[in-house]
Amino acid sequence: MKFRKQATACSFMVLALTVIISIFYWNPVMALELPEYQVVAENDNLILYFNETTLEVAVYQKSTEQVWFSNPYERDTVEKIARGAAKNALGAQLRINYFTPQDVQRSMDSYNDSLAYGQYEIVSIENGIRVEYLFGKEWDDQYYVPLIVDKSIFEEDYLANLSASDRRTIQNLYALVEIVEAPEGVTPTLLNKYVINAVSGGLNNREARTIHEVFLDHLVRYKDSLSNRNDVKEADLQPFLGKTFYILKQRERDMLPWDKDALIEITRESGFDPYQIGENYQLFDMSPGKPNVVLFYIPIEYTLEDDNFVVRVPVNEVEYPVNVLDAEGQRVTYPLVSIDVLPYFGAAAPTAEGYMFVPDGSGALIYLNNGKTHLNAYSRRIYGRDLALTFMTQESSVIDYQNKLPVFGLKADDTAWFAIIEDGASIAQLNADISGKRISYNTIYPQFRIIEYTSTSLQGDSSALLTQNIHGASAQWVQSGKNSINVYQNPMYSGDIKIRYALLTDEKANYVGMAHYYQDYLVEKYGLKRIEPQEQLPLFLEIVGAVDDMKPILGVPREVIVPLTTYKELEAIVTDLADRGIPNLYVDYVGWMNDGYMHGFPRNIKLESALGSKRDFLNLTKTMENIGATFYPEVNFLIVNQDSLFDGYRVRRDAVRALDRRPIEYLLSPAKVEGLVDRYLDDHLKLGLTGLTLSDIQYSLYSDYNRKVNIGREDAVRIYERVLAKLAKDNNQKLHMRSLNAYAIPYANSVSYIPLSDSGLDIVDESIPFMPIVLHGYVSYASEPINRTGDGQYHILKMAEAGALPYYFGFMANPDVIKGSIYGGLFTGQYSTWVDEAVAVYEMFNEHFNDVQGLRIVDHQKVAEKVYLTVYENGKSVVVNYSNHPMEFNGVTVESKSFRVFKGE
């Protein structure tokens, strides 16, 4: 991998820009005493500065005169914990993690493993700058010590690029010589035939006596066919005859340390690199030096777009060692598994006040410098785990607190920044940590898994096992004694990594400002429309149709379908609620089709006969329409609950493959989803249905490592977006979603199971309704059903704080019919036990919040310990008191464990 430091073209451009811009406006970087930074891009809002020496960038916001840095600017004085290389790493813009052929994980950073070796290129691009890093020391220092150099090359390509003092240093270390036949009367010193003559002096008596030995040692060192001086033959000297060349007058090992260090530094700075030195050796039939094979090439681009600072890593250009020959002649691969992008951007000092925002659950804050130095850092994947890597468990929480939004941010004192991962979100992991542990700064940044990996067990004797194809075409040696081996994704992710940074100040420099920025971003990008206010709030319902159970039939256990809410009974429920004054119902009907709750592969629709006839079902849909309810029959497209003959699903053909190539029987490949939805949709439309509940496409995201399709998570997102657009836009289906990731927001009519708190990690200090703030006014949402929470009163308070709608779960049958079955957890759902409560809760929420349906949440604050304020566009506000004591707000008492609504002026 040939790579040289080049900054000349960019330097001319930067210097020109610096001169021009300094004429026309005040240079804020100079005013901030940052003369080492130079302007590389500018627009109406921002100026992008670049430091050619450290490769750091800074972004200046014109309207506020604030500057954000890619790396802590005052780290030399502020950093008190890290030392040496760890402190130098604070100057890195990229960090990487890779595995050795022995599956040992290693890391590098762009400061210690690229900049420090001068292995980078700077390239000017439109509206910004590009830096190309080569990680890993490409050449050992010995290869910067040229031993023998052709005269013209030495003088024109080496000496000519040196300063006068460096030139004198080099001239003292080298001599210009030639090899000739020994004249008569002169004792030959090479092969009893030749001597080495100094062409123009340069050899003292001692050097002249030993130069032939030095030459032979130089030759042996860089000629593969020679092992010692005695192996040298006349043919080895032929390329030198008739030429003059410069020779290092000492063996490298005999040089004084300071002379050697000076020679290496001068050669490195001159640009006379080991590639050129090796090409020169080949003129003498010598072997060039061998570069290190553990090298990683990664470019990064910084640009300005309107009021945003945008960072891009074109992963399709990334290179890592694949099937390279190591020093022992073995084919090896060093899989590059992850890249950390700008790990220190906007890092907060140990004296700063504020927080880091993470999209954990509903949203969460990690206070800066919170003192929790004994706890693990925050580290969670965007969009949750990849089910093709981590198998699902049978028991899972009703609410999943995965990071559903590809965003993060940091507030420090009066400023904040907010980041949106535009490309590569599904392979991103968000990492955040406080000061006082490894470094003195608070940091938050994304890590991108460009090669997924997992560990698989080895069976039998693993001694000297050569495992083929775990890196595609490469092979890795597995050391004796190992009982497992890593298996790696192939090919690696080849799309872009792209992060958009927004710089926030004043009243926008907080998590509400971040949420509004993201909301505006979604509105502009996807054309989100405001909710059209209705006469009443909707009441969300989740009603179970049928479930499967094992019952003895003639003494033999058989699977039977148990009806919990028939089509007629659901019709009675919605009619009853309409009669009670609640016609605006969003009804998620679960288990309505063949095989009930765990329905079969939905290639077509077969109504469940245990629930009634087709006429009953059509009557149900008609009643829904007449009373103004929205009907959302629920379908699982990805999770295959049952597999039977002739259902159209074949595990070997249709199931996802894990990294170790095993089929995951219950997961449908994303490659098959579009075809399945098309088949299902035919029957769905024939039934006249206009709505649908999705329980997986919008939320469960996984890869398919089947070599025939090789679908990564980013590919799956694109597939699911097409499916959602087909359902919502092409076929005018109202989509209700049971939770959702960001890519599904543009297609959602309503959503349930939105978390109202964070996941409860100890490093987190506060949960916030970030996701509700983003959605409110554009997508109707509810959390989990009130009657399925452990504390209904507390949940109602969280709903009031977050603007969530009432939601109940149930069925019509006597719960005894599911007693002792796997559905025993649904026991409390009988309609008659909760309907009165549901009506009362609904009426309370409808009274207080009906007039904010299509309005944004414009503010949210913690006004006292366990007391929170939410404010809407029309000025209406709600104060929620979770404490055990009453408190006063604006002269009005808010009782403990209650909320109070205040009308706007």
C-alpha cells in the first residue's frame, strides 16, 4: 500500500483563502489566538478551520461567535489523567478496532498510528477538506536508512530536498565511491579482484580500510540470496561496475544513536521514502525493504452544509489487510471491525456544567462530571441488537428501550451540539463516558461496526486447524488449544458513514432544542404533516382475538385455537365504547387470522374460523367504519411463529443465515419481505381493509449473512422503507406500529409501546421525553397499555408528562380459558374488569389534552426534584408531581402523585 504525506496543493489553497478572507472580515480564530488554524470552507452561517499540523478541525458559528473543536483545544493543560500515548490520542479524529489472525483484538488511533508517522494526505474538496489516513507504521525505521544509493538519485532526489545543515549532516555520513578492478600493485579487497575507491574523497584512513566490509554487509542485508559475506559472488558485484554510488560509511548497528536518529528524521522529512529507496536498490539487483502488512487506509471528509457541519467516511474506499503474506509467508487477514468517528468532538471539560444526551428509551441525560467513575460507560447500539448475531430469548420486556433514533448530543454551559447519523445508523453504537476515568473530558461519539463478527465453537481437535473462508477468500491459522474462533462478515459494509452536526446556542442549547431540531429535520426531509385535530382524542386498544393452547383431545394433547375475542365480540366492544361516548378508537386486533396470536406465515389471509365467519369479520369492519373507529388488524411479517407444509415458507430457502451460516428458523430473510407483503396485500385489499398494525418491520432490524444475498442492516432498512412506502403511500393504508425506529416515522399514522423512561442504566442520571417531543403534533402515540403496567397511577403521570394517549389491552372471554397456558400473563385483560377505568381515564385526558392534538411540545423542564413541566404551542402546560409532597407552581398547589393542567394565556 503506497502512501505518502502530501499537503502541498491543499496548502496553496488554504494560504490563498486565509489571505483573501482576512481582508474582508474579522478572523475569529486569530482573535481566539488560534493562528495555527486556517480557513478551508465558509458559507453564510459557518466557517470551517483546519490545522495542517495536527489535522484537527474547528467550526465557527458566525451568528454567535462560538467555536466547536474536533479535539479538546486546551488538552495540554486540562488533561490531568492520561499520559503519553493515551494523552496524545486525544488528538485523534478516528479510532479503529481490528483483529489479528489469532482473533486478538487490537486498536489504533489516527494520532499515534498515522499522524505521528506522517502517513496522511490532505485533499481540498468542495466546501471542505478531506484527510486520508494510513494507520499502522508502514515502514520500520531501518528502511529510512539508505545504505547504497545511485549518485544521480542521491543528489537529485535526496540531497536537493535538504536544508544546508541537513545536507552537511548527510554528506558526513556518506561517501561517493565506485568499484573497480584493483590496479596493479594494489591489493584487492573484494573477491580478490576489486577495490572500492572514493571518487572525491570522503573516506578517512580508517574508513578506507573497512569500507569493503561495510559494503559487503550492506549488500548481504538487502539481497535475499545472500546470508553472509562468503556467499557474495562476482555476479553480485556486476550491477555496481561502471557506476558511482553513495554508500553509508558505517554499518547501521555501529552508528552513534544520535547520528542514526538524525539520519532517519532527515530522510523521513525529505520525502525520500522507502519506496524510492527500494527502487534504487533494484538498480543494483538488491531487494527492496518490506513494508508492514498491518496497514489500514481510511479517508474522512469535513464539509459545511447550510448551518451544519457534516462528517463523512466513504467506507467503500476503506482498505484493510486481506489475504496478505506475513513475515512467515502465511496468508493472513486483519479484519477491521469498527471505526470510531470524531471520538472527542465537542468534548466537555471537567469544569463544564451540562449533560450528554442519549436516545436511550424515551431519551436520557448523563450529567457532565457526575462522579460515577466506578460505573461502566454508556454503550448501546442504534436500533438495538442484530438478531442474526444475538438470538432472541423467549422472554422479553413488553417495552424495549433500544435506541430508536440515530441521534445524540452534548450541552456544556451555554452551548450545545446535536448530531444526526444520516448514513450508517444501523451499524452504529453510541458510546458516552464521563470525566475522571481514563481521561479528564466527558465524551460522546458513535462507533460503526463495518465488519460484524461472532464467535463459534470448534469441534474436535483444533490443533493447527486451517479455517477456510471465514474472511471470504482469506484463511486464518487457529492456534492449538483454542476451542472457539471468530467468524467475520464478508463483504464488509460498503456504504457511507455520515454524521450531521447542528450547533445550538442560547435558548436552543438544551435537549428540547435538540428534539425540535430533529423534528424540523424530519419534517423537511420527509414532509411530515401535522395531525388534523379531531373532536375527541383517540383511545388506543389492543384486543386479542385467538390464542393457541395444548388441550387433551381423547386423552392426547393436541394444539387447539382458543377464542378470546370473536369478531362479533370485538364489534360489541367498540359499539359499547361508542355508546359510552368514545367513538374515536384505534383498535389493534391481534390474533385475528389463521392460528391466532402466533399466526402462520402470512402469504395470504385465512380468517380464523374459531373467531367467526367472513361475514362476521366484514360486519365488524363496517361497524368500525360507521362509528368512526380505525381498524388495525395486526400482522407479523418477519418473525415466523409457525411453519407448516404448503404455507410457502421454507427454512433453507427463506430463513436468515447467521454469520456461522446456520439458518435462524424463525426469522424471514429481508430479501423475501417485499414479495411476502405483496402476496399478503392482495388478500388484505380484497377484504376492504384500510389499516394495518405492524409489529416487526418497523422495529426489528437484522442482517442476512446468506452468501447468496448478503444483506446488512443498512440494506434491510432500505427494503423496509420501500415496503412501508408501498403500504402507506401506494396503497393508502393507515399504519399503526408497535414501537418503531426512526426510518419508520414518515409512514406511521399512530404508534404504541413508546417508552416513557430510559432503560435504567446506572450511568444515566435523568430520563426525558425526547422521543415524545419529536413525535407530538405529527404522529399519535401511546406507551404500553395502562392495565399491563405494574403501577397504573405512575404510568398515567408519565403519560401526562409526555403527551401520550390512553391505551388499554384486553379480550372478552373469561380469563380462566388461558389459565396455565403460555398466555397466562394476559390474565388481567378481561374487558369487563377495566372498561370503566378506561372510560374515566380517557375522559380525564380528553378534557385536558384534546386541544393539543396537533400541537408541538415547545418546552419541558425539571422545575423541582421529581416535578416536571411540559408546555405546548398554545401555551397550555402541565405540571407533574411525582414526589410524596405537594408543591406550588405559579401560586397553585399540585398535590403529590398527581398532575395539574394550566391553560395558556
